[in-house]
Amino acid sequence: MIKFYSIYKSDLNIRNKILSSIKKVINKNNFILGNEVYEFEKRFSRYCGSKYAVSCSNGTDAITLALISLDLPKDSEVIIPAMTYASTFYAVLNAGLKPVLVDINDNDPLINFENILNKITNKTKAIIPVHLYGSVVNIHKLKKIINKKIIIIDDCAQAHGAYYKNKKRVGGGNITKISTFSLYPGKNLGAYGDAGIITTDNKKIYNKLKSIRNIGALKKFKHETIGLNNRLDTLQASILIHKLKQLDKLNNKRKKISQQYFQKIKNYQINFLKYTNYSVFHQFVITVKNREKFIKYMSKKKIQVGIHYPHTINQMKYFKKIYGKIKFKNAEILAKDCVSLPIDPMLTKKEVNYIIKIINNFN
Ligand SMILES: Cc1ncc(COP(=O)(O)O)c(C=O)c1O
């Protein structure tokens, strides 16, 4: 069986280092906000090119914390794409704000700018573009077309290590006000459990985030702001320190596999999506009209594939319950037809060629 993604294989060469770091944390008995947490934050902000990074419990809370740190008025609207993981939507609700959906581009997983402009009202206070599948939203262009007062928080949960442009990394601080990352195990940079991190160049926001994630306290028993318990565990931080070091290498492997797919998959039933130049291919997503048949066929040939995602945000039961029925053409076509091919960076040449051959024989 060709697995969709094996974390075990990706980490095999750093496994011993990870195990010895875990042992060290256990021996030190410092599980909450230990040195490793601050060390990982320092390394991650340096990697992204931001002034500050605040780690937290997961990527959903990272977005919620970012929104809470902005102190927006209660009835503020926050624009998000109709095609993203449920978390982007829930994070806005969890921050007590109103999510406003916008369609994605045609045959391209990223939020459509024209539709953003159509949805902006005087209550729009923030936009959360999502770098879906590791393809990167053109933030420079977005900033030019929207009112400067509208704050951009980019959801980078699927784009660790990607570039906006000009060698400026996603999460690099001064491009958007705040960037949020999930460090869920299956992400390009993933922990061994739930984890997340936020980057910013804004010192005020940085201090607020540190306080909010720690029950309103920058110092023990000095609770001075709104507070949640959203800290990153020291154990996870000790693992992430090692994993960060091999992120670029693994991203390059993803890019190489994707190039092979683009060049060699030739089947009129398979359609490629547009990816931007600096994509890190968190997922390699194709669309195929007869998805069920394709998935059954791949499974018979012992190749695991995925669906990201089977429903758009507006198709979710809970969304409909609150906001009623609305439609987004491009997002819904993608949700209906999308299939994610294996993009495990450790796939061998032989495995990649086998996947390509099997897809080319699909009819
Ligand atoms: C685009 C996007 N945003 C947010 C999240 C939430 O991250 P987490 O699962 O760490 O809460 C994810 C994770 O799947 C995601 O893909």
C-alpha cells in the first residue's frame, strides 16, 4: 500500500534526537512553558523572518487568539474563503465575530479578490486569506485593493516555509499584521499532537497574545487581560525544534514530486489546479469528474488518496443552521471533484512513477 503520508518515515533520521529531547524534558519536570517553548518560538520567528512568534495549543486557537488580540467591535465582520478547513470558520465564531464567506477563484483554491471587494461593508474589520494546499495568496496585491484599516491575518496552516514573493517567507511579519500556523501532525511542519504558532512584527500584539494564551497573565498570578489556556506543551516544542530543521528539505521533496505529477500525468479525465510559484504543496489536489470511481480504482491499486475537503463552509450543517443556504460556485465544484494525491515527501521515485502510471491508465 502506498500511504498518503507517513510521519514516521519523514522523521526517521531525527527520531533518536527527538526521543532524547523528550527524555530531557521529562527529567527536567518542566512541562508548561519550559525553555524549549521559547527556544522554538525564537527559531520559528527567525525562520519566517518575523520579529515575534507566540506558540499556542493548535491552529484553530491561533486564529481565535489573533482575532481576540485585535479588540474588534462586537458586530465586526471577518471575510474568509468558502473553501477552507472548518477551523477558519469556527475560529471567527469562537472570537465572537461574524464570518463572511467569499468564493475562491475558478480552478484555483485561493480566495477571489473581486468577490472580496463585493463583500466589504463598514463592519468589515479583518480578512483571513488562506494559503490553501500550500499555494500562496498574493497578499501584496490584496493590500493594494482594500482599505488600509482592514486587517489581514493570513491562515498559514498549510503553507509553512512558502514565500509570498521576493524571498519573503509566509509569516514574515511585516507583510500581514498577523500570521497563524497549525502544527497539527500531518502539516508540513507538525508536532506529535496538537500545536500552533502565531507570528507578527507588532510588539503590542505580541505581548497581548502571550498574555491571552496564558489565562491573561504575563507573570504568574498577575492576570491583567482576557485569558484562555492555549499554551504549547514543552514536550511538543522540544520535538518541533528538531522538525523545523528539516522543513526546507522536506518541502523541496514535495515540490519535486509535484513537478513529476504536473509533467507526467496525462489523462483527459484528470484536471490540475493552478498553484502559485512559491507553493509548498501541503496537498497536491486534482479534480476528476467521476471521483467515486477514481477513488475506488486507486484503492484497488493500493494507493491511498484523500479529499480536502468534501464540503465547503457554506455546505456545513452548522453554517446553514446559523446563516441559511447560500451558494459559492467555484468552491462547491472543487469540494465535489477534488482528490488529493499522495504527497509524502519520502515517496520513492519508483512509487511516484507507479502512481503516475496507474493514474494515466484510469478510464
Ligand atoms: C487552513 C487551516 N486552518 C486552520 C487549521 C486548524 O488547525 P488545527 O487543526 O491545528 O487546529 C487547519 C488544520 O487542519 C487548516 O488546514
